[in-house]
Amino acid sequence: MNINDIIAQRVRELRDAQGLTLAALAERSGVSRSNISLIERGESSATATVLDKLSAALGVTVAGLFEQAGAAPSPLSRRADQPEWTDPGSGYVRRNLSPAAWSPIQLVEVVFPPGQRVIYDTLTREVDVYQQVWIIEGTMELTVGDQADNTAWRLDAGDCLAMGLDQRLAYHNPGDKPARYIVALVSQAHKPPRRD
């Protein structure tokens, strides 16, 4: 199954589980109904910013949109089985590293092209999501917060930055080589159900 089909199935599955119509998800996410319909049919490769809006509206992380329905909950994730997606807007490549078995942590590897920028403006989430970005190779500039009150961080290989996903985030590779980094995410949405 290709990555657009995985995303399509997951968005449909999450929307149906919450009893949301296309119109309701469009209103909640700020993504047009027609765009969501194209994504759910696997006919459109959504950009990173669109996936961020959809994931926030559905109460999962972006990494949660790459989970395959029916995948066995194995504690092992082989390289060949890790979903990889390329943002059609910036060309950045993200690979979900985490196994299908439940864990409070999700790991994602990103390769970010030189000169590119991605901005996430989604501020409202139903669950708290925290992330840490650890640079393996290259340099990234991360701007955290809105334009009036923001903090810009320059991260080189070995640097790690922690932040919540309740604020505007801008990722920029100012270098002339790709940057490679790991993102670790924790969200309340990934807590196992309570057993009474």
C-alpha cells in the first residue's frame, strides 16, 4: 500500500470513528471539504501543513496519520516496513520509526532539503503534544511562537530542542546541505485505554 493510500485510510478511519462528516472535519480543521475528500480517496498528496491541521482536528499527531489499520501490534519496526512520506510543498522526507505496539513515544526521522521552510500554524489541539527535535546532521532554524512573540533557535548536529505543539512552529534549513533529525513525540492521545 502506498503512503497516500495509508493516509487516506487513516483519515477516513479517524473521521468515521469520531462520527464526523466531511463538512464537520473541514470546519474543525480549516481544510476544505473537497481537499479532504481528495485525500481520503488517495487522489491528493497533502502538504505537511494540511496534514498538521487534519491531525490536530482528529486528535492525533501527524505521525498518527501514517499508522496502518490492522497492523499487528509488534514491538519491532523493521526499516522496510517504516512508512515514508515526502512533503510535496518542500520536499522534506519523514519516516515513521516507531513500531505498531503501543508506546507513549513516537519517533520520526526527517531529512529536510537545503533552503526549504515549513510553517505549522495549528495552535489548538484537544490533547497536549510535546516534541523534541534532535539534529543528527546539518543545521536547522526553528522559530517557536507567533511573529510578535517568537523565539528563533539555530540547531547544529547534536543539539536538541524541546517544545509543545500548542504554538506556531517554523522549520527552516539555512544550509546548502540536507539536514537530518529525529523528532520524538509524546501525546495524551497515545495513552492506552483504562481497564476498569
